[in-house]
Amino acid sequence: MPAKRPVTATAAGPPSGTAKRVRKSVTLATKMDIVNAVESGERPVNVSRRLGLPASTVRTIIGKKDIFKKMAAILAKNEEMKITRKRPDIMERMERRLSAWLQDLYLDNTPVSLCLIQVKARSIYDDLKRQMPPEEAAKLPEFKAARGWFHRFQQRHTYKNVQVSRISDGADTEAADMEAAGHFPEDLATLINEGGYSPKQVFNMDEFGLFWKKMPTRTYISVKEEGAPGFKTEKERVTILIGANATGDRKLKPLLVHRSENPRAMNNIVKSRLPAVWKSNRKASITRHTFREYFVDHVIPELREYCLQENMAFKILLVLNNSPAHDVDFEALCPEIQVVFFPPGMTSVLQPMDQGVIAGFKANYHKEILKGLIDATVDREKTIEEYWGDFSVLDAVYSIGRAWQAVTQHLLNGAWRAAYPKAVFKFEVLDESESRRELAMLAKEAGFNHIDEEGIRELIESHSAPLSNEELEEMDRLSFQEENVDDDEEAKKETKFSIPVLRKLFEYINAAEELVMQHDPLCDRAMTFGSTIREAANCYRVLLDTKLKRSKHVMMNVCLKNEKEDELSMEMPNPGPSSLQESLIKVLQVKTEEDVAAEGGLESFSRGDDENPAIPAHLSFIPSI
């Protein structure tokens, strides 16, 4: 009887030394994500790569999508039948404020521990409880801020992955973060070399909060506002995002997020012409949607244009911090822009914008405010209170634009000394003491004689100080107010660049030129001033000419129509050319008076001759009709 053949490895199983293939189960939720993604237009191969699944598995799931849809519908119906317990309103309010507090810390790249979050949550909860009637507060359970609550809080407020990694629970996590931070500059340099990027093509962006209408605490303006009832504008904050490249020669147009889309100061303002990109949401914070819009509509076109100007290939390395707002599909939005993130927990050490750039920006912003205050009050045209009362968020936006423009290239370049030292060609750091000294001198010149460098330091640091429970309460109340509060007096104010305003502008220009010509002993300097201001005002001259021609054309049609009606009715003789001209002049004069009235009245406005009603005859620079 022949011997039995030995059992081969194929029949008995895998040969020795070969690992058995691990079977990976796919949940119904993942299957439905795959089905929805493919039905939305995403390619199956991209879905398999994104989820780390074999392409065959994805194809099988798509082939059985009808079965999975029925299963999901049954489970959803069962979920609806479950009895849920309504959470107390105090928990909703506490978590809203806690979320705002965490967002504020995140803007300043401040690492927080789980213990610190638990303490803050209990503190906010206790404050809210004390504000309730005693009989209602007695019914509430004790809030312990346990770990289970925290994990559910993370899920409810999308503090997943990124935020969790920034919350350290011990020395081991901190040591790991330090080690990652130590390797990051070397890893970044390798990535830059392998990708063939030049320092001009390496960009960084960072966001921060700014109280746009805040004065030093010991000024009588801040004391007066602190004691005033209602909303305090000094506590109204905007979020700003700035960005630049490693050489510092290219700044991106900053992003500004306000709580309102159309505050009163923005009436009739073309937002696309502002020095910052205007966005809004209730919390005045940068969300994923806000960042995505800014990235697609502004960052990509700006970077493309910059590479074209510099005769470089359009490829960019963008270095960002791990913010939930940055959790977008950059590769799908623009494959030419590669994004790398700073290691969690050590952003403040490596982030270039944190190495003096943001501090310099804030100092520049307050310089702009104080300079504007000095200019407005130097001839006693306005008091300090009047200037500060008129200072609107539109003024703040222009000050933000000038402050960002004043940040020097060397400061932007030197800020990369920790993350990308090879790119630094001239090391420069912000001299904070000199900056505070300059601000203190400006404050004294503005009339705040008791403000010293310590007060300036407190002012700069107040923008990044952790929010108190009272400030969180104010922000929470503000986020639920109407975007535009009814105010008849303010609502009636409407900005118009009308013919009378333009004429008044040229009166001032001519008066300034005449004043210089009469008093400057250096004729060439006076002539240079005149030609420069005339050239700068040319765009407004064209605008005035256009408005005058359009107004003349419209009024001529009105007069001709009236003349035709008079001919048909035969109630009066036909007007001759002189009569028609008189009618036109009268209509134009009435129109001009109405425009002046609409502007609230121009006290210095006076009628000239009949052909140029609002222009003195001796001002030859003003365009004529």
C-alpha cells in the first residue's frame, strides 16, 4: 500500500513563519460613510485610501448599499424610540462658556490640563447656580466634572483628536511633547529640502484675539465705561488671523472675524476693499467653515499671484497649528499647497507668529489708536471722550490694516529662528521695553499723564489673559443678542459719497494747497506737495465728473419730458433754450440741496454762481459741469 502523501502547507494552513491575516471588521456607521461619500461624488479609490481599507472591501460595500441603508433606517427608528433625559439648562450654559474659555486659551497657544478644565467647569457651574433662585438651585445635583462628563463634552463640542492631544495629564506627555518639538526643526528642514521649497515658499499663519476698543485700565475712559450699565464695547473682541512667509517679504491679507456681519459702522461699506477679510459668526471665532472660505477665496489666489510675481513654481509649504478650524482637506482644495502641523502642546515654542510678531502687531495697533486720538484732539476739534465715542469697528479695521503693514520684514523673518533657523538672514526680535516706552510717551501726549510702561504692559497682555467668569457671561449674553440693535438715530445715518461731499473735498484740497503756497518759503517743496495731492485726488475727480454727467443727463431727460407734456397740453408756450437751461439749473440746484440735507447738512456749504452752485469761482481745480 503506497504511503500517504504528506499534508502540504497549503492544505493545512499557512507555512510556519507566515502571520495569519487579521480580519478587520467594518462598522455599519463606517459602511454608511462609504456609501454617502461615493454617492456624493468621491471616487472609491480615494475613499479606500482615506479610511485605510482595501479597495475590494469598499467595492463590496457599495454593491450592497441597499442592504446597509435598510439596516441603518431600522437602527435609526429604534434610536428614536429611546427615552432620553433632558439636560438642565445650567449645563448647556456652563459648557458654552467653558468652550469659549478653551477657545480663548487655544488662540494664545496655552496648554491646559484636564484638572484645570475640571476646576474651571465647576467654577462656572457654581457661579451660574448662585445666580438662580435658592429654591431652584437646591434642586440641582452636585456637578463633579468627572472624566466621563469631560469625554462627552469633547464629543458635543467637537474637541476631538487635536484638542485632546493638547491636554496633558502628566510629566510623560510633556516630555514626549518636548522631544517632538526638539525634532521638529530638523524634520521641517528635511521636508523643505526634499520638496525643493525656497524660504519664500514656506508660509505660516496663526490666529489671536483682540479687544478692538480697549484703553489702559487706569484711564478715566476705561473707568467710565466700566461703571456704565449695559454692553461694554471694551470687552468686545474680534479674532484675527495673520500669515507671512519665512523671508518676511510677503504678508497675507489678514482675516478678521466679528460677531456681526453688518454692524452699523459698515453701512454702505464695500467689505472687499477693507484691509482685512471680513467674516462673522456669533462667537467671533474662526470656525472650520470660516477658515475654508478664507483659504479658498483669498489665500490660494494670493499665493498663486505671489509665485507668479516672483517667477517661481506655484508650490507652497504651509505650517499651521493643530486647530479644529484647520481640519480641512487641503489636498482636495489645492494640491500645490502642502500643509504640515506643529507638534501638539509645543506650538507656543515653535510658532513663528508667537515669537514677537503678534505682540508687535498689538503694540502697533495701540500706537495707531493713540496717534489718531492725538491728531483728532490736537486743535481741540474733539475731546478725548468724543473721539473715543465715535471710534467704531470700521476705524478699528483700518487701524488693524496699518498695524499689520507696520510689522517689519526683519521681525517676520527672525520669528522663524526656532522652527526654521536656516531661513533667518537677519536676526531681529521685538524690543518690548522700547515698544512699551514709545506707547507710554504717546499716551502722555494724548493726555493720559498717569499711564506708565507697566500700564502699557497690562494693556498688551490683557488681549491674551484668560477670560474671567464675568467676561464669559458677558460674551455669552452678547452672542445671543440681535446683530443690529434698533437705534433710530444710528439707523438713519447712511454714508453717501455724493456730489456735495466730493465738492467739499476739493474745497479742502485747494485750501490746503493755497495755504502751503502762501506760507512755505521753499517753492519747489510747495509745488511738489500740490502736484502730489492733486495726483492722489485724481480718482475722486473722475468720480465727481461721472456723477455730474450722470446727474446732468438724468435732469435733462426730466426737463425734456416736462417740455413735451407742456406742448401736448397747450397750457403754456414752449420754453426756449434759455428757459430750458434755467429749468435744468433749477433742478440741479434743488438736487444739490437735497443731497446736502441727506448728508445731515454741511454748515460751510454755500451756493456760488448759477452754473456751479456749490463751487466758489476762484477754485479752478474743481471740475465744472
